[in-house]
Amino acid sequence: MTKSNLRCIPEDTKLLHILYSRFSGVQKSERTSYPVHVDIKNVDFKNSILSGYLTISGLTEKYPVLTTFFEAEIVGDKYSFLTRKWDADVEVDYRHWSRFPAFQKEYSYKFNRDDFKPDFSNSDHLFMRWKEYFLVPDHRVRTIEGASYEGFYYISYQRSTGSIKGYYYHVSSEQFQSLELFHDVENCFPIYEFR
């Protein structure tokens, strides 16, 4: 392979530059905060999803480090701001999305229209829902005392800062547990295209 057949993919290509990246930060509840890191493993633009692993430390004694597999629905052509599942109705959606200033400014007045398809191609912010599906490596574990992954996260990714902010929702959990993550450039790999 010659050098001319290999080129680095530009970082401004939608979400591609976060593929194989790590984001590190904290999840906060009313009383405490926990270290978290997220590893993005797949970005599928055609189906408007991405997936990866979310790891949280110190949440339970039995599992001092918990890692779950999650999939994200990227709001846009295929997924709207309306969740319509996971016990979230339009009021729950509005209360959570409204915590993001970029949503309030641009989308709050029209987010619940079925014909509204936001175009984020030139936006600094992308919105997603992250749904955790199972514990890694033991996918058979369904419940963990002191922890829940039955809900999902409302997520805003800001491209210019490489930051992710989110809010966890589950009907039986403490409301508005926050997630704040920053791109960890020490733990990412460059993306290349082969020609």
C-alpha cells in the first residue's frame, strides 16, 4: 500500500471523528457523583445509530466497575425528538430536552410535530438517546442491586467542544441525573480511508 492510497478522514465529518473515541467525565445524582467513561465502537449513519460501552465506577459494592453496552438513536431523518417508548411521553421528552440550551433556542416550539425533521448538518449540536441493553461481559445479568440500566439518556453532543451532556430517565429513578463527558484525546484512534 502506498502513502497516496491512505488518507486521514477529516474530523468535521458529522460523527465519524468520534468513532473509536473515549469520552470521560461524571454522572451526578442529588447526593453523589461517579466517574464514567464511554467508548464509541460503531457509527452507522444510514440507520442513524451509534453504539458503544458505558463504564461507571463506584456505583455498587458487588460490581465496583459496571460496563454496559448501549445503542444510540441519533435525532434527525430517522428518529425524532419524540421517544414514544421506555415510559417516556411528550411531557417527559420536553422536560428533558429542554435542559439543553441548544434545544430550547432552536427546537422547543416545534419538536413534537410529526412532520418536523431537524437538519443537524450545519449545527454545532447533535441530539441522541442512549439506551443501555446489557451488562458486559455477562449479558445474562438483568438486575443489579443499587443500579439500573432500564432507562435511557437524553444526550446532546457539542461538536466544537467535543463534550457530551445528558440526563438519565427511568420512571422509577431519581429525576435528572446528569452525565457530563469530554473527549479524551489520549484514548482515541485516528480514522483512515483506504483507496
